[in-house]
Amino acid sequence: MSDTKVLTPQKAQEYWQRTKNLMWVVLVIWFLSGFVVHAFAPALNQIRILGFPLGFYMAAQGSLIIFVWLIFWYVNRQNRIDDEFGVSED
């Protein structure tokens, strides 16, 4: 069984502040790619990529690509924060 790493109250507060900030960044990116881009789909449809309107492309493919990228980016950033504070998993 691994020993539990104890953070001082100040370090714990800094850790959770960094984690919360990361969460808010992820939520903003998610909201922008999930809702805002789709709200402007009619205007984006004036631009065509490979014969498809850009609004359709962003709704059908672009958002999904951003969501998958966002998952991997979030995990990488959170692992760095965990390593920095010494609370990473083995």
C-alpha cells in the first residue's frame, strides 16, 4: 500500500485553485465549441470546404475533434499539476 502524501493547507489550497482554473478553461472551450460555433452555423455556411458548408463541417466533425483533443489536453495538464504538487498516481 502506498503512503498518503500530505499537503500543507496552503499547498492544498494552491493545488485546488490550479485545478479549478483548469476546469474553467476546459468548460469555456467546451461551451465555445459545443454551442457558440453552432449558433453561428448559418453564417459559417457561406464558407465551403471540400464542397461542404463550414457550419455543417463544424457541427458534424469539428466539434467532435475538439472534444477528443480537449480530453487528452485536460488529462495531460492535470497530470502535470498533480506531479508538481506530489499527488500524482503511481
